[in-house]
Amino acid sequence: MDDVFKALSDPTRRDLLDELFREDGQTLSALESRFSMTRFGIAKHLRILEDAGLVVARRRGREKLHYLNPVPIRLVHDRWVSKYAEPWAAALSDLKSRLESPMEKIFEIYIKTTPEKLWEAITDSDIRSKYQFGNTMESDWSPGGRFVMNNPKAGAPLGEGENLEVDPPRRLVQTMRALWGDDVKAEGTSKVTWEIEPVGDSCHLTVTHSDLREGANDQLYGGWPMILSGLKTWLETGEKLTTPGSLMYT
């Protein structure tokens, strides 16, 4: 967490995050054009933000795109803010989501666990319910197989999709169709990719929610920072995340 505070201490780096907040998935050239600083200087600041996990870089053809990753900030919120300001923080988070028009959202987090235990936490329905708002995920986890997301308090499935790629314990790609309301049903099908990379005694987990239409309903992707915070908490401590938002549907 020290890297996060160090990265946020510089005003230029905060401005870079503001730019990615305004428009996610920008190239270095696009960011450079908005600052009175050399390309080398912008690249150096982006590297510090990447090292802190606040920015994620992905190549798309010949371009390298930079995305804002809110998960580390969510972890700070869960540690010190949620007890006092959950309603206000949730409102600001909702405002942020409504101001964005993403086609793809990328979330990264480091968890002290093994790839096998992380894979189990993603695919075991009982464990999944402990960090994803009480929701279960039923599937045989075979390529081409279906999955259904349920909640004991719901009278019907909350989501469904197909397992496109199943490569334990490294990669899971699924289609996703939300069913919990007419507004999200109208959004159609998107795609969620889980990628696990072992790093020492930990795992680097990347979740990419893609195939979202421009201006997609923020309910589809807005919960990922809290879900991943809950996943990290469960695997590292064996306890559930207890922020009001994480307990909303349990």
C-alpha cells in the first residue's frame, strides 16, 4: 500500500489518473498531448502508477493503451473509510461510473495465495458466495458449458453465460448476460476474462470485462473492485469483507 500513497503524492500523477478517469484506454501520445511535459516524463510517471497497480497497460495491435485500475483505491477505502463514509463513497463511485462510457474495464489485484487456491475460489460456488454479494455460480466448468448465477434472496437467476475458455489454474473466459433487471437485460451479452499469474508466494489476478457497449449500464461492471477486495480478504484471512456494500445482498 506504500506504493499507492507514493504514486498519489505527486500532482502530475493524480492529473494522469484524472485523464484516465475522463477517458479510459488512452495511448502515451494521447496523454502526452494534454501535459506540458516530455514524453519521457509522462512515461516515467505512468510506470510509477503501473508499479502501484493504479494503471494497467494493455497492447491492442501496435498501440499500448492505459487503463485506470480502481482496485488499490478500493482497498484503501475498505481499510479506513468504509466504516464512516460508505453511503457517500458509494454515491461518488456511482457518479464516476455514470460519467464514463467504457468499452472495456480492466481490474488488477495481488493476492497472497497459490494459483490452485485462487482458481478454486473463483469456481467453487460456496466460496464464491462469500465474496460476491452472497451469489452462487453453478457450472460444470467445462469449455462450452453453461453457468448460472443465483442468490438465495432472488426468485430467479441473476445471470447466465457460457464458458468459452477453461484453463485451470491460469485462465477462464466467460460470456455474461445479467438478468437481475430489465435495464441490465437490455445490455445483452458481455465477456469476462480471469487471468492468474503466479508471482513468488502470491498471484497477480487480472479481470477484464469487455464487449461492453459504449455507455453500458454501470451495474454490469461497477461491483468488480468490491468483489476482488472480498476475494483477497477471504483468501488471505479466511474472513468475509464486512463493508456495508459487500453485505448488501447477503
